[in-house]
Amino acid sequence: MVFPEAKIALCMCSEGKRPFGVRFEEYENEWKATWAFAIKKKGSAEREKYDKTTLKGKIRWDDDYPGCPYCGSRGFVICCDCGGLNCNLHSNDETFTCGWCGASGELSDYEGGGFNAGGDR
Ligand SMILES: [Zn+2]
Ligand SMILES: [Zn+2]
């Protein structure tokens, strides 16, 4: 039995600027979000731990993916500047502000260019 490769990406919730971890499993150039968990402290240690690699490919969602532990959103916005993952709360708003680097811009569809993640440990 072969298990898919799994990575953890840190996502920033724009509600209260709190980070959470998202577990992704790799399936043929797609990354499937399977789990999300709250991270208590916001600090550089977590950031460094999960920030080592860039995942490239499409994002999709497991049926059981629970969504953001803070706001419940199942959507992601990837920052074009830093590759940071953010909650997609602004379905009626054309702009977003990145919770990682503070860059703001127009919402655009994610094209599979990559986002920050690290190993599952
Ligand atoms: Zn959220
Ligand atoms: Zn950013």
C-alpha cells in the first residue's frame, strides 16, 4: 500500500490574524487538503518549521476537510508576493490583504504556481 506524500502548509486566517496548519496530500499535480488544525502561538518558529518548501499544483479539498478552525472557510487565497496561504473570506470583495507580508491586491484565481509549506512532522 502506497501512502501519498503529505505536507503541512501554514494558512493565515484574516479573522484575528491567526495561523493554522493545513495538511495536504499529493495526488498527480494536485494537493488535496485533508485536515486543518489551530496553532496556538503565532511566532517565527512555526513559520520556519512549515515554510521550507513550495507546493506546486492545483488545490482541491477532501470531502472531510473541516475548513478553517477559526472562520470555517474552505477557500484559500495564495499571495502572489510571498506565496503565503490565506483564508478566503472575501467572496464579495475583489481585494485581499495578505496576513503574512501585508501586501494587498486584487483577488485572482490560483493558477498552481505554488505556495509555502513544509514537511509533515
Ligand atoms: Zn479563517
Ligand atoms: Zn504575502
